[in-house]
Amino acid sequence: MKVGILALQGAFIEHEKIIQELGAEVVEIRQRKDLEGIDGLILPGGESTVQGKLLRQLGLLNPIQQLINEGLPVLATCAGLILLAKTIDQ
């Protein structure tokens, strides 16, 4: 199993260590090509505004949304949950 972890900002190292301890392969997601062949995705905690901005700048937001909409399993914590939201009240 290959698990992608969004590694742009935030608490991704903690997730990476646990996934490796569980015996799965980890891919740090930093660019579009890193999404290829992943079986699941983790969106970690951090600063959601920064993560969202970086996802848009790097052209990752739409591909990640598409993979999730196609059924890619995803685990999100803290900021990652905000990134998954359809709408955000400010």
C-alpha cells in the first residue's frame, strides 16, 4: 500500500512515521507527479490558509479534489479537515 501525505506545511512528519511503522510505503506529496499510484491520502494539520494557497500555486488542489471525488480514501486532521470543506464561514 502506498499512502501519500501532503508535505507542503504542517504536521506531516508525525503521520509519516506512523504510516511507516504500520508497514505502508509513504510518498510525500509536494508536486503533481507525487500523486501517481497512491492508494490513500493524508491531509495533515497545519495552517489551512497557507496549505490552500500552496495547493493552488502548485496546481495540486484540483487534482487532489478529483482523486477524492473518484473515491480515493483520505484521512484529514485539523487543517486537513478545513481543506476538505465544501464551504467555509468566515
